[in-house]
Amino acid sequence: MNKDDVKSIVLDIIRDIAPDEDLSALKHEVRLRDQLTLDSMDFLDIVMELRKQHGIEVPEIDYPQLASLESCGEYLLPKFKAKGK
């Protein structure tokens, strides 16, 4: 698993949560909430899906680490590797 794999997982979760969003022009370094119409409940759904689908726990204090797709990859990659993925 690499950072691009992690980003792909996050994008798949976003597609499920917000199927009407156009993710094709998403800039990886820009905050997701600045590019998409995600509200705080959508964001919590992303966190919950990471836990449900992959066993990845994200403490509330670390939520800012998931602001952009790039930061998601950086933050989540070690967690996926720790799970042996």
C-alpha cells in the first residue's frame, strides 16, 4: 500500500457519501471542504467508514489531519501499514 492507494480509498468513501460530487478535478493539496459540499456530518461519515471498512481509528484531535486528500494520504498511510495493508 502506498499514499495513492490510501487516497483512492478516501475517494471511494467520499463517492459513497456524496455521489453527486464531481471528484475528477479535485486538487489533492486543497482542503476537501473548500472543494466539495461536505458538511461536518459527511466528514464524520468518512471517519466512521474508515473505521468500519478498514479498522482505522482517527481520534477527534487528529481530524484536522484529514483536511485535504494529500494530508489524508500522509496521515492514514502509517495507520494502514500498521494494520498490515
